Amino acid sequence: MNIFDSYLEEILNLIQENQKKLNIKEINKFKGVSLEIPPANFASDLSSNICMILAKLNNVDSKKLALKIKELITENIRDFKNVEVAGPGFINLSLTNKALISIINKIIIEGKSFGSTTSNFSYNIEFVSANPTGPMHIGHCRGAIFGDVLSNLLKFNGNKVTKEYYINDYGNQIKNFVKSVYLRIREIKFKEKFINEKDLYPGEYIKDIAKKILNKNKFKFDSFDESYEFLEKESLKYSMEMIKNDLKKLGIIHDSFVSEKSLVETRTVTNAITQLKKTKFVEEGYLEPPKGEENKNWKKTKRLIFKSVLFGDDTNRALQKNDGSWTYFANDLAYHFDKVSRKYDKLINILGADHTGYIKRIEGAVKALSEEKTVLECKVCQLVKLYKKGTPFKMSKRSGDFISVNDLLNEVNKDSIRFMMLNRSNDVELDFDFDKVLEKSKENPVFYVQYCHARIQSIYRTLNIKNKKELQINNIEKDFNQYEKEIIKKILEWPKIVKISSRKYEPHRIPIYLYQLATLFHSYWSKGNEDEKFKFIQKGTISKNTMIITQLILIVIQNGMNILNVSLPNKM
């Protein structure tokens, strides 16, 4: 139930039906029309800019038009007890008690589905996709949580979502990874010194993998080449187990894992490029040398090229290396060919900050492969900076040259990480302050939201309230006070927040909204310490209005935190 959409539609239909009476012609360009919660200093419940938009389109006085529309609404829509014109032509609307009772009852009936919209698209959301050469690091963490919560959000609205991980298990980095494990095995078994050559992986986790392989296998490991096939399989198995365990600790479980190596071996790369040749998006040609850098290995070589400039990229992209083997982009193109073949309605990739320049080519590839029937949208998660006591914080680097997710989890719990990683928009850098997330105060958003839930549960325990169905209402005992009105207005915004978050793929709006709602609740609670009449429990009971407010808050906070997959303790 989204009252903003339903009431705005009702008003627009009313204007459409009375076009001649209003003496307006241009009514079809409603871009920018909104119905919002007005600022706190306004007594009304809703406010619309529709008169100013229509007046500009029809070159008429907005205030005069607003007065005519006010009259129409007053005569025809019974849910509003008061309609006012403010400023240059805003229409401010106040709900009748009957309408408000109906809305509150609908929210309580909808319960776990309140805020959701009816949608039935199929999504493939690819996120994390870290190279399987070691544990997840802090750079992967933000994108992992972003992708997981976005998936939960879209599922909340009734969509089918496949959470996917693309395993980059092909290429030189895998050979170097396997060689690193082999050398650690030789170090453990034959006491040979591990020589940290260029491109090898020196982290202690490599020793852990080597020990697991030695404990479960009696392979001789006399020769790297002879051991390679077996060792590659075992090393990748344990590496992916490590990554999956890290993800599980963060509350993330993928539905699907797709292997880059399998795409090469099943000739999916060849098939994808063959199709693009037919549509003239791939051709043989030459590329210019990379700009602004010297590359001694570069030479002018004829190779297959994808015409990504046709899709807004700044240059065409090579599909073959100098030796004729496929580039990483060629394999990635094949992966998206595979995605397109699975007939999803929408594809979403969650990328790290270092992949911004990659977006145009891969979005163009999907358009070319699907004949523009499938759209890929990429969302980039910017860097995370760790702070403690106001200065950059360096944790242990057992993993090598990076901070692992496991290091982070040893400092802060999963709930705090999930909430705080979404506390800012994905396209700006995030400061993760350890002191703040460990505080039990307003400065710690996740604590503040959880504490809101715990406080309400404490009221219910004190009064032994269990049956929430008794909260259905037929009337309102007395007008809601100013603090209750502000909370109700915020509650009414929840479906709108869900809708915008889903449409724009911006899940950070959820924790920000929940914190704002919790802040309103705690402010109201604090008023009881200043003035007895605002105490939630008076003479061993609770008023109907307060009961309504607490129940509405619980519904929204539980729905929001379920989307975030953050726990809600009953006691704190």
C-alpha cells in the first residue's frame, strides 16, 4: 500500500476529467509531479506540486489554478478533511480520521508485506566475483553486502532473483596461485625455502591450503608440471571454501557459481564471438597503443576486436592477446552471452571502484549479444576507509598485502558491518569508524535501530502483550500528539522508500530511513523523562494511540532489517 501513488493517481484522474472546467490543455506531461510529506512546520499530512507543473505547461497563474484544483479535491475526494493552497501553488492535504484509521489497519493487516510492491521480473545479480586466489578482503566486503541487500530488496517486491558469483578460475593468476601452493607444499614437506617471486602469493593462507592438501592426499609433488592438474583442482576447491565461509559469516549465500574455465572449455567464448561477427560488432583489425603509458610488450598485431565505441566506449576493445589467446574481456563477454541465453529480464553487476572504466564495454557487449533486448546495469561500490580513534586503522595482514573480511569480523560483528557498509550511497567513499560502530549511542546507527526495537519489546513484556491482532482499530481515542504525528508521517513514507530504492538500485536508503525512524521514536521516548504525560506506560497501561505507534514502528523496522539481514534482539 503506497498512499502517495494511490492519492496522486486519484488527483490526476480528477484533473483529467475536469480539464475543460480548469481551462487547461496540456495535461499529459506530468514529469516532476510529486506527492510528498511536507516539512515538519506544516500541519498537513501530504503536499503536491502538481499545480505549479500544470501552470507552467499551460502558461497560467499557478496559485489561481491551485484554488480551482483545491475546490475539485474538496468536493470529490472524501479522505481529506482539509485542503489548502500554500506558497506559489502547493496543494497541502490533511487526512480525515476515518481515512487514517483505514490506512493504519491496512498497514497492520499487510504486516510483513507492508511496503512491498507487486513485481514479477527475473533478475541476475552478479556480485563479489573475487579471484579465487585467496580470502575476501575489505575491498570486496562493501560490494558483497550491497549485492546481497539489493537482492533481498528486489525479492521483497516479489521478483525472482539469482545471486551469482563468477569464478575467475582461468589465466595466469591461477597458474601463479597454484605455483604458490606448490612451493608452500615443498616448503612444508621437503623443507625447501619459499622464494617469493614476482606475481606469487605470499600470504599465510597459502600455507593453510598447502597443509589441507597434504593432510588429505598422498601425492608426491615431485614436479610442478606433473602435479599441476591435481593441484589446481584442490587449491581452487579450498580457496572457494574459504571465500564461501567468509561470505556465510557476513550472512551471504549465492545461488549460482559460474566458472570462467568452463566457459572456455565448452567453447562458449568462440560461440559468443561467432555471433558478434555475424552482426558486424566483431571484426579483425588493429588497435592503437595504450595512451599515456609505455608498454614494451605491445606490438601492432592484427586481432579480433569488439566495436565498443558504438556503445559509448572511448576505444574499441581487443578480444585476443598478442599470442592469439583470448583476453579477459573475451571470456567475460562469453559469460554475459551465457547470462543472456538464460533469459533474465534484467542483469545487474556490482563492481569495485577499479572497474569503472570497464562498464561501457560490458554494457555494450550485452546490448550487442541480445540485440538490445537485455539491459545490463552496473553499480560501482567505492572504497572503504577504516578508522580507529580518528586515524586510519591498520589491522593484521595475515592474508598477505591486504586486510581480509575475517580480520574485520574479528573486530566487529556481522550486523554492524552489514548496516554500516550501506550507510552511504555506493558511489561515494565510505569511512568505517570502529569506535562509532562499537558505541551504544545515537552515534551508532545499527545500535540505535536495534535499541528502538528492544525498547518496544520491553513495553510489551512489561504489559504482557502478546496478541498483536488486538491492535486493529475502529476509532482513535484522541488526536495523535505532535510526536506521534511525525512518526506516522515517517511510517507512511516506508513504501515510497522501498519503491525508490528498488527502482534506482539504491539499498542504502533503507538503513538511512530506519535510523531516521528510530531517532523519532527515541526522541518521543525521551519526552517522557521530561513530562509525565508523554510516558509510554502510565498507571500500568498503555494508551491506544501509543500502542498503534509502537506496532507500526515494529512492522516497518522488522521489514527493513529483514531486507538488510540484520538481527533484531528483544533485549539489549
